[in-house]
Amino acid sequence: MSIKKILTEPNKILRQISKPVEKVGKYEQNLMDDMLDTMYAADGIGLAAIQIGIPKRIIVMDISWHKAEKKPMYFVNPIIREKDKEKSIYEEGCLSVPNQFAEVERPRNCEVEYINYDGKKELLKAEGLLATCIQHEMDHLEGILFIDYLSKLKKSMIIKKLLKNRPDRIVV
Ligand code: GNR
Ligand code: NI
């Protein structure tokens, strides 16, 4: 188990479309373990493999309040089977867009089909934060970030701030 570096916007890798997983084996399970460690270490509630530079359709999540009682969730090759017509607005953040938050509107409920940690097919009815988070994570698999839903002005302001705050920025 190890903690990986999370890529941040702007980075072309985050815009890649992730590839389906053919089978959940030891490599994939080890990757999911590392992703979960990385997510907990960064205080996030979800993480897609592309955020650590691996373009595979794998997501880990834990939306439980008390992290003493961990409730990890694993999604491989997730597909949205149904989306609610009703929308809800949530203030979103992203580990790849550090310290920036904005309201995003998405379908309120959704039904997701996926493969779990043990390689078994599952169906999940998601609502509230769970539905928001799974949709946010599934966007990562398509190279989409929550800032893509904002106005051009808001988005460019956020990207400007990210560039300014880069830890590796050289100040002369
Ligand atoms: O940690 C996270 N919090 C969050 C809050 C509201 C909506 C979505 C999220 S996901 C985010 C972690 C992350 O960037 N996952 O890709
Ligand atoms: Ni994110």
C-alpha cells in the first residue's frame, strides 16, 4: 500500500479518456488499495485512477462522516443506467483542483452498474452526496473536471489561481 502523487489542473493527462478494465486481478486490487490510501491521505471522499496518472476506469470512494469507521467503495467500469430528471446543486471541490469550490448542478439520483473489488457485478441506487460524488468521479473517466461546467470567466479565474499556487512555480 502506498500514497501516490495526485495530478492537478492544468495537466493534459487529466483530460485523457480512461480505458475499461478487462479483469479485476491482483494488479487492479493493489491499485485500488493505493488509490484509497492516497484519497484518505488527501482528505478526499473520492478518487479516479486518472488522478494518479493511470487511465483506467477505476474509482474509489468513501463518503462516511467518521473516518474512524471506514466505508470504502470500489467501482470498476461504472455505467450510469438511469439518471433522475430532477437536479440538485452541490458545492463541489476536487483534489485535482486544489482549494477551489463551486456549485454544480447534476441529476439528483442515479443508478450505477459496476464491477466491485471482488470482480462481481453490482447495481447501486445513489442519491444525495453519493450520487453527486459518483457522477463527479465518472466525469474524470471522460477527462471532465467540475470547472468545465462553470462560466468561462469563473473557470479561467480558477486556472489562474492554480497556476499561481503551483508548489513548483519558479519565482524570480
Ligand atoms: O473530496 C472530494 N470532495 C467532493 C465534494 C463535492 C463533490 C465532489 C467531491 S469529489 C472530491 C475528491 C475528488 O476530486 N474526486 O475526484
Ligand atoms: Ni475530482
